[in-house]
Amino acid sequence: MATEIRVPTLGESVSEATVGTWFKKVGDAIKADEPILELETDKVTIEVPAPSAGTLSEIVAQAGETVGLGALLGQIAEGAGAAAAAPAPAEKKAEPAAAAPAAKPAAAAPQAQSSMPPAPAAAKLIAENNLSADQLDGSGKRGQVLKGDVLAAVVKGISAPAAAEPAKIQARAPAPAEDAVREERVKMTRLRQTIARRLKDAQNTAAMLTTYNEVDMSAVMSLRNRYKDIFEKKHGVKLGFMGFFTKAVTHALKELPAVNAEIDGTDIIYKNFCHVGVAVGTDKGLVVPVVRDADQMSIAEIEKEIGRLGKAARDGTLSMADMQGGTFTISNGGVYGSLMSSPILNAPQSGILGMHKIQDRPVAIGGQVVIRPMMYLALSYDHRIVDGKEAVTFLVRVKDSLEDPERLVLDL
């Protein structure tokens, strides 16, 4: 009896992956839980362990193929004698033309999914969007249609295929011959393709709006300069600005829970916890690891966790657990010199805070013009769930906490 190797659950909002490297070839002996291949997602690269011991008898999904949740990757034959039995698939290989196409329709054919009704949450979304279950490719067990399948179909506009045609028609105009020879065409990485798609999906789905404010960083910078050496000596980590910003955000999220919520169909899910995503730039693209329960952590604990996650992101060792469950995101474009920007939501979250460069500017204080280190803040939010008053109030609360950082220590 063969054991199937299937795509595991990849984490929140991740519905597909690209097959990377197979560590084993057909006929190789495999130990239980031994890594046998890599899957590349838009967030991390994960290793898929062997579900059982035996011999790799078949590789269904080759390197470079895109696979969905639960898709068949390969099969493991039982026992040590399976290696001898490995040639047996030669009978199947006598009909490769039939076997290869059969694998894809099996994963995508809606007819095979009719034996399993859609999941309750999926059925609700199907009805709300006037879809039919047989239009959708189920990624659940035995082809069951899940909520994520319906959301993906809605984003792709499956009910209105004509709308998708212009995207296919758009083609790049041919370059002049003298320019063409100086161009370089490079295929987008899996991560970059998915980042591009998800950001565009967020723009198309959410009613995104951005509000701005500015914060006088004098108090935070003064506090940091006074205590940074003692802080590093005691906690073994540098005192940066992200600890202050993360703490200020968690205070504001508790006061304005809509910014920490998300939409699920016609429901609003309020999160009674603060898992703050911190955008990190890497050589492969932007990733957003999550500081879990940041509202329950001290500034020192936050700085340590951000340091750990940042190093793991740059080393390519982030786990799926590090990437899941974020309820709000902070993006710091200031480290690259950005003075002002409008960040794009990290769906399905309803808010993202953009930090920017600290720059000395003249400001009026007490009737006098003085020079202060100022930073522009930008809050992009989903107007479907967050009203303008709530968004502006949220940003003002963050500003107040940073201009009077003692409030963070006293939990005010």
C-alpha cells in the first residue's frame, strides 16, 4: 500500500506553493519524518517531511510546478522491499501520456469534488457571491471546497470571466532593435510574483484609504540616548525605535479595536490580542514576521523578538509559525530614507502603519519656530470596517504615546 505525499497546510492566507528541490529520487529509501522536498511560498521556504518510512515510488509534482493545498506531490511505497518494487510503476509508465494528464484533472476537476459538500463557511460565501460549487477547485480533503477557495475565486473574478480577458490581452510593445539588444529579461521569482499579486488583490478588495500625521521624536530620542547603553548591557539587545512604536501601536489597538479586526464575509472578527507584523526587507523580497502577543510584552522583549525575527528573515530560516496570525503591520520605510509613503494593506488585516525618516524640520511650538526631529506617520486602513474618525484617532494615540513615552511605561 502506498502512502501519499501531499502539500501540507501552508499557513494563513497561503493557498499555493511552488515545488522547489526534491531531496530524493524515485527508488530512494526514506525514513519517517525525513525532509524529502522543499516548497516555496510567498512567505517562506518550507521542507516537507516524509509521512512514513519506505521507498519513494513516484514523483507527481516536478520542481517548478505550482501546487495548491492538499495537492499530491508523490507516493511512498511500504517497506524496505519497496525498492525492489520500484520498477513496478513501469507498468504505469507504459502509459505516461494518460497518467500525467490524469493527475492534473484529478486536482482541478470540479466533478470529482461533488461527493464532498462545501465547508459551511465556504457555502455561505458561495451563496453571497452568487457562485456555484462546481465552478470552484476544492483544496480540502477529497476536493472539498474551503473558504479560501471561494475567496480566491472572488478575487480572480471567476463569476465574470470577461473581466479577466483584458489582462491577458495586454502585451508589451516590441522594443526598438537597438534597445532590445541591451535589455535583459529575467523571470520573476515565486516570492515576487506572489507579492505582486497579493498587493494588487488588496487594492482591488479593500476600500483602502490613508491618513497622515507627524510626530516629534525628541522625547523618544532623548530617552533612548540616556538609557541605550544600560539597556543593551542588561538585555543584550540594542534599544531601537521599533520597540517604542510597537508598544504605542498595541496601546492604540486596544482603544480602537476596529483597526485590529478583519472582515469575514458579512461578519467582523475582532481580535482580543495584538500580533504585530514587522515588515523586513530581504534579498528575495519583503516578508512580514509576526511579534505574537506584543501587547503583553515589555519594550525589551519586543526588541529581542524583532531582532530574532529580522535575523531569521535575512538568513532565510523563518518558520511558518513566525509568519502566521498577524493582526496589524508596521512598515519602516525610513530605514531606506523614505520621507513619506502610503503603505498597502497586508490582507486580511485592516490597518498598516508606515514609519518614515526622522528629519530636522522647523515647527511652531509655543508661538516660536524651533527645529525638531520630526517623522511623518501614515496609517492605511480598510474603510469598509474602520471609519475616518477611528483611523485619525488611532494615529493621534500613537503620536501622543511617542511624544510622551512615559505613557507607554505607565500604560496610559
